[in-house]
Amino acid sequence: MTQNFNDAVFVKSRTTGRSQRLLVWMAAVITSGFIGCGGGSGETAPPPLGLVKGKVTINGQPAPGLVVTFQPQGKAGALSQGTTSASGEYELMYTGNTPSPKGAAVGEHVVQIFAVATDAPDEQGNIAAAVMIPERYNTASELKASVAAGENPSKDFDLQLPK
């Protein structure tokens, strides 16, 4: 018998302690991406970028509403991020310039995937999240990707979570 993804994974759960700190950290990372690195006519050009699109699934099912970040390794450059659609698809935007161009810096990246908090904190300060993503996919990510100049093949990630 196959269990519906929405029933199995998108069950509201309360987070406390370390998980709550993770959500606060994630909000700071996302916010820093929107702020950018300056503005106006004195802004520097972004490094060479590659266009990156892909799909995130959880146990083979589309995973909407997740934030995907590519953090460049070794070379200077800002992270790139995108949010998954209802079908789990994302497209990265480079956060180091305003406005943010499409793509990610050419080179090797650590990929991090985060769930976004969906509710305000309750009276105990707990935050409800739509789905809990294990640290091995975000703060202690095991996910890697290589970005080449131009359009890249789809960068797909199937996260395996307990059912």
C-alpha cells in the first residue's frame, strides 16, 4: 500500500532547541540573500555564472516550498538560491548582486536544502515546520554539485526521509 506523500511527510511537527535555532539560522541566510552586496553604479560584476535548474523530491515525490542553496567552495563568490515550486522544481538566482541574475558561480558547490517555517511561534516559542529536513541535507550537507558556464544539466536531488 502506497502512502500519500502529503499524509506521510507534510505533517505539522513542533520543533524545539536545535531545530528552532536551525530555522532561525536559515531565515538569516535567506534574508542575507535578499539584501545583496551593495547597489548603485559602483557595483562589481558577478563571477562567471552557469544556469542551474533542477527538481527536489522527498522519497520520490515532488517537494514544494523548500529553499535550495548552492554555496561555492574554494573561490570567492556569493551563494545562489531558489525555492521549489508545487512540482518540486527550482531555478537558482545569484545573491551577490542587485538585481540578482539567474545562475550560480562556476565551480564546485555544497548544496543545502531547507524547509521554511510555516507558522509563527506558539506560546512556548516553538516553530511549526511543514517538513523536517535532516542536517545531512542542510547544515551538515553531504550534497555536492558542479556548475559549468552556460546552461547546466538538471541538478536533481531525491531526499530520503523516514516514512
